[in-house]
Amino acid sequence: MSSKRHSILPPVSSSGPKAPVSFSSSITIADSAILTGTSLITISSESVVHPRAKLDSLAGRVTIGRRCVVHERTTLGAIGTTGKVTEHAVTLGDYVTVEVGASIEAGNTIIGEGTTVGVACKIGAGAVIGKNCTLTPHSEIAAGETIPDNTVVYSNGLRRPDRRGVADLRNKGQTRQIDVLRRMIPSNPAKFTA
């Protein structure tokens, strides 16, 4: 006797209160993104939030700048070891990319304009990452650490200045990527505002 098993993924559910939001009319946010918390989540114009990305404002506000891309399985606003509630939990400057599986802890954590946070990176509470930085996959930034503008951080802890001068090219590439993502990701901002 043959037995067929069908695996059905459970629906995405938030594990907390529904967060208050302020969205630009031009954002793209997947229906399966998770927005939870008690503080305001702000997403600025032309930014993209992928499916299964989690924005958690329980520890404070989450602010995403213009033309940012937040990939799947990322967590913005994770409560770190301090567990403190702050006015600004996480702030992403304009043109920031947070790649798959990255975690950015809450605590006045700031990611500067044009920075790329690589796959599975971990940024501790209160860290300040400068403008146009590149964190390679699996990099870790300690809580409260400051990374200067135009720095490349490697997963083994090494750092070097980035003298390529490609910020304008990176921003143009980000704009093209966003145009493609807007066509690929079904967006449903109304789900989070109702």
C-alpha cells in the first residue's frame, strides 16, 4: 500500500503585537514579511522588503531609508543582550542592502548610506557602520563598535579601507535592482497598515 505525504508550510505569523507603520507609497513589501512590535516602523520611498524578512520594533523604532533592499530571512531590530528599549532601535541610511540571513540588533544601531551588509552578518546593538562600507558574508560587528566610512570588513575580522570609489556605480546598480524586484515581488503594503 502506497502512502503519499504532502508537506505544507505553515503560514507566516508574527510573534508579537502588530507594529504601527509609516510607508511611502512607492515601497515594495512582500505579503509574507513580518512586522511586529510597539514602536513605529518607517520605510522610505522605493525600498524593497523581501518575503520572510522580519522588522521588529519591540525595542524601538525601525527606520529604513530610500532605495534600500532588505532580503529574506533578515532580522532588523532583534533584541540583543542589553534588552533595552531605545528611541531608535535600527536606522538604515539610503541605498543600504541587507542580504539574506543578516541580523541587526536593536539599540540605536545605525547603518550608513550605501553600505552592504553581507549574507548572515551579525551586527550588535549600538554599532555604528559608516557610509559606503562592505561587510562580507558572516562578518560580525560587536555591540557598540564603530566602523569608519568606506571600510571593508571581512568575516575573519580583518578590515581595510575601500578606495575603489564606486559609491555612485553601486547606487545606480541598486536602483536597477529595485526596478527588477518591484516587478518580481508581489507587494501588499495594505496588509500592514489596516
